[in-house]
Amino acid sequence: MQRAIDQIKIQTAKQYKPAPAPPTRRQITGWTVEQVGPQMWVVFRNSKTQGKQAVMDFPDPGWAESFAAGCNAEHKNPTRMSAASLRNKNKEHLTEDDKAALAALQDGEGI
């Protein structure tokens, strides 16, 4: 009986494989759209190291194209700003409140 239970455990146990790390910004080459069914379009992320990976599927080609275009635009011109870039922002564009907050941060105080 125990042998049968051990055999079932062996057959049903999956080997643990850690998922690969996502590709870095430099490894990504872009996003593309492909039709995979009569009413299904999939957006793929293409990278140099991991090849083509499905990201999201859409029932409408316009939605898929819009999503891929947005991903490609964000990849070419990222909008995220780091804390360092915010600290190095031109002083002329800061309001008086921003200047006071920046001075407090530089002095080690909270805002």
C-alpha cells in the first residue's frame, strides 16, 4: 500500500523551477500583436534573451494595437522619474513650497 502511495506522490509532484527574471529594459526589443484565433489578438513582448513572450490577450485588434503602441512609446521615452532626477530638477521650475521642502530634505528634516 505504501509503495502505491509513494508512486502516486512521484507521479503528481512537479519539479520546482524558478521563473526566469524578466528581461531588462536593454534586452527588450519591442511589443508586437498577432492574431491567434478568430476573435483573439495577443500582445507579445520581444526580448533578445528570452524571445517572444505573451503579455496579454484582447478580443479586439484595436485594443491590442493600442496597448502595444503604448508599451512601445513608453519603452522609447520612459516617463518614470527617479528621486535623484527630482532632486536635480532645475531650481527655476520649483515653487516656493517645493524649494522649502527640498531644503528641509537636504537638512535631514521631514517635509
